[in-house]
Amino acid sequence: MKAITDELILEGTVGADIVFRALPKAAQASFAELRREMRRAVERARS
């Protein structure tokens, strides 16, 4: 999740404090799945 957060910051995702909480189910998710869900959460927060 740290690597994905770093990507989001480098892409210009700034201006708000966002907290990501990993639920136990996240331990089984692939990197791509985590990235998709985190991006979706950021988009929801922006709107």
C-alpha cells in the first residue's frame, strides 16, 4: 500500500488527508487489485 500511495502522490493526488485502512481481506488481494481499489477511493474522495 505504501508503494501505491507513493504513486498517487507523484501523480499529483494532493490537497486532502486520506487514510487507507487495510482490512484482513486485503492480505489476499493482488497488487493490481489494491491499486485499483485505492485509486477508486481517491476518486470518490475528490468528488
